[in-house]
Amino acid sequence: MVDRSVLTHPLFTGISTAHLSSLVAELARPWVVGVEGRRHQTRGGERKRAPGAGARHRLVFVDRLVATLIHLRHDLPHAVLALLYEVDRSTVTRAVGEVRRLLAVRGFAVPDRPKVRLRTLEDVFAYAQAEGVRLRLDATEIQVRRPTAGRGGRRAFVSGKKKQNTMKATVIADQKGRTLWTDALRPGRVHDATAARLAGIGRCFHAFDRVQVLLDDGYLGLSRDHRGKALTQPRKLRPGATLPFLEHNERQRHEHSSQRITVEHALADHKRWKQLQRWTHRRDRLPDTYRAIATLVSDRTATA
């Protein structure tokens, strides 16, 4: 029999024991509420026996949370987790699905504001304008399985950049690389700037006129539409420019890259979780998985 306390070690879960304790305190009640709600719907009314009567969960909430974290961190199959916890594989599958959804809707941690969570793009822009934070935005792609032959929209996931089937996540970070927001993932064929527009960034630029966002050259269209707010690198000078102008241009480009690089660090933090290195499961589950991992990363970096 496996000692389940060993599985709570940070090497398995990817988070500290203190972080795990705070997650248990935060998510236990919403999980119980969800379970009772589903039971009420199945019964079609109020329960007829006293609370506590009936069968007990073979996998208590703490074990469900730990199993989900191990699955996210190491992509350990449900069958292996079921063997470790001595339950049926379907129990683990149901537990991972429930806890993953709870993690995905938590929102993102704000530095020095433990009770504040950012859940929408509007929340992030409002926070940035109130605190004077200059945002960094970029997109990353996760390789996914190719859609079944003959199914409509099969080419929608083929990335023009990676030449693979991917899904694209748009991420916003602050000056220290702390994740503040990620959108609902989109097929890899969607252009980076188009994905940002579909997420509503144009509306946010109009509503929060003092917020600036640092971008790479993939967002030149946004920089033209929102001058002074969507900031990309200065374009390289044409051949024949004199040395002083070249040096000034290179300094500006280097300074912009140095400030924007923190969002790349945030993306690297996400990709340390094995499930985001290559997704081999159903595509419709990847958005919740990405947001769940991003919220866990934001918890850790909010105190950094």
C-alpha cells in the first residue's frame, strides 16, 4: 500500500506544501457544493437521509487535488494514479475533471493582494491602470493531435509558424514575469494579433487609455491601430543609415526586448509542466488545463 502523504511532496505536485494547504482551504468548499448540487439534480429534490449517511468517498478531496496536480505536472496516466490510490480509473478521471475546472476558474494572483484575483482581460487592464503597471503580451503554441481525417476544420489547427497542429494561448505578464491573464485557447492557424483582438484587447485599449502593452513584431497591426498604447520594437533602419542612427536604433530595440522578455519567462514557467509541452489528450480539455496551470504558476510568482 502506497503512503499517500509521500505523494504530496513538491517533486510530485510541483507546488510547496504551504501552497497545497492553501489550495485545500480555498477549493474544498466549492468542490463540496458542486458535489451536492449534482446529487440534488440526480435526486430531483432534497436529500431524504441525514448529512453524512450513505457511502463514503474512497478518494477524499485532498487526494483528488493531489492526483490532479500530479497529472498536470507529470502527465501521469489516470490508470497509474488509480493504482497508486487503489481506486478505479474512472474515479480518478472524474476527480481530475472536477478539480481541473475548479483550478481553471480561480483567476490569477495579484502581487501583495492575496484576496484579489484577476479573471478577465478587463480586470487586468483596470489593475494595470490603477497600479501604473506596464503590461507584456505574447502568444505561445502547444502541439496537439491532428484532427481525424474527413472531419471539418481539419486545417484550422495547422500553425503557419510551427508547421504542426497546435493551439495558441495569449498570455499577459507584468514587469517581473508574473502571469496576470491567459485567454481561451484558439486554433494554431489564428494569427497572434487576431487572437488578441478576438479576446477584446481593442475594447480594453479604448476603456483604459493610460495602459501600455509591450509587444513583439507579430503585433505590428495592433501598434498601428493603438499608437502609444500597443508598443512594438522600432523597425530596423534601411541599409545605408549612418552609424549614429544605427546605434540609437539598436539601443532602442535592445531596451524594448529587455523589458518585454519577462513575458517569455512567464511562458517558460508554464511549459515546465509536462502537459503543456505536448498535449496528447482531447483538445477541448486543453483550455481548462492551461488556465489551471497558469493560475498555479501565478500563485507562486505573486510572492516573488
